[in-house]
Amino acid sequence: MLDIMRFQFRQLIRKKIVYAITLLIFAVLFMIMFFSGSAEEPVTKASEFAPNMLSVFIGCAALAAGSLVGMVCGDDMSDKTINHEIMAGRSRAASYLGRVIPVLIAAPIVALIVYGAPFLLYGALYGWGDTLSVSAVVTRCLLAMLPMLRLCAFMAMLTFIVKNGLITVTAAMAPSFITIGLAMGAAQSSAVFGKLMERPWLISVADLAYYGSFDSWYTYDLNMTMFYTFYTAIPAGSIAMTAILSLAMTAVYLVIGYHYFHFDDMD
């Protein structure tokens, strides 16, 4: 199994498509900030984008993570490489874990780069500002990796069920759009979504939107200028539930995926 894992990591490092997808989404997100912020006078600071854009960026990063899962777990099914491994005497557990473990390490890291690096680059160019502290944004970016891990495990399970990485890449668009929709206020129009956002840890996409959103209130000065104040603290109970359910559901998805793969007829 270890040699399969090493091979998958080498493949990830050498695959140009991995860099292309990561850089493309990163560039699009950064350019959104660049064109909308640098043209303002005074220039919009990086922290001013975070309250409105972090959840959207996380949703876009979910597409990059899902694409990576589809490639790692699905490519060897398309060209029958995984069949040859099993015929050569490899156990199905080794073939399964040798692909799932590397992608569950790499995909959340790639997602973190996609949704976090644009803020760092823009902040380095134009300043961070004082709307939100760096630690508040970094903390939420790191915590979002837990539901992202859970989502990647679900995508891996899906890949081993459908045996097609392209379907997984396409299916990755759904959680991306749902996360963006929740982040942009779609939950307000639905009682079901509203209840869901009260307990976001129940579903990974809601949890992603939760960690990319900030509670806020506003006041006015004598000139009726609006000033926003953002509440950045995260309840310890929410963090605990996110960690517990993310790790538990990741394990459940991996067990389901392996169960299906173990008894599947490899045609």
C-alpha cells in the first residue's frame, strides 16, 4: 500500500492538470479582488473582502478539491490500472487506501491554497486593513479544512461507486454552488435551509458556508455613513461538533466506499 501511496503523490506532483486547475481558480478569485478593489479610491484592503467573499472562495475551492479527488481515484479505473493491480495480487484494501489516503491529504491542502492564498497575495500588494484581523480569517480558513475533508471523502466514495472520475468532477460542481448559494443568503428564502444553518455541522457544504461567514451589525455616524462591525468569535461547541462529525463522517464514507469496492465486480 505504501508504494501505491508514494506513486499517487508522485503523480500529483507531476500532473500538469493539477497545477492548471489550482492556478486557474486561484487566478480567477484573485482577479475578482484585484479589479473590484484596486480601482477604488482609496484602495480596498484585503480584510474588507473577507466578510463577503470568503464563503464564495471556499465554494470555488470545493470544485478544485472535488476535481482532484476525481482524478486520483478515478483515472486508474478508466484505464484499468486498478484492475491490473488486483490481478497481480494486490489486495483491494491496498488499492483503495493507497489512493484515498493521498487524496484526502492533498485535496484539502489544495483547497486551502485556492481560497486562502488570494487574500494573502492581495494583502501583500495593497495591505490587510482593519476590518478583520489576520488571525480571525486564518482560523476560519484552517477550520474549513475539516468539512472540506469530509466533502472529499464523500467524493472519493462516489468515485469508487460510479467508477468514473469525470462524474465525480462534474458532481463536485453541486456542493460548490450550494456552498456559494448558502453564503450569499439563499438560506434566508427557505425554512429548511434556515434550520440547516442553525446546525451547519450536519452537512459539509453548510459547514463550509458557516466558516466563511461572519455575523455583523452596523451603526451610523452623524453623516449617516454606515459602519459595519463583525463578530469573529466561533463557539467552542460549534468547533467541537465540526471536528467530531467531520472525522466521523469521513470514516463512514471511507467504509462505505471500501465496502462497495470490496464486493464490486471489476469489469
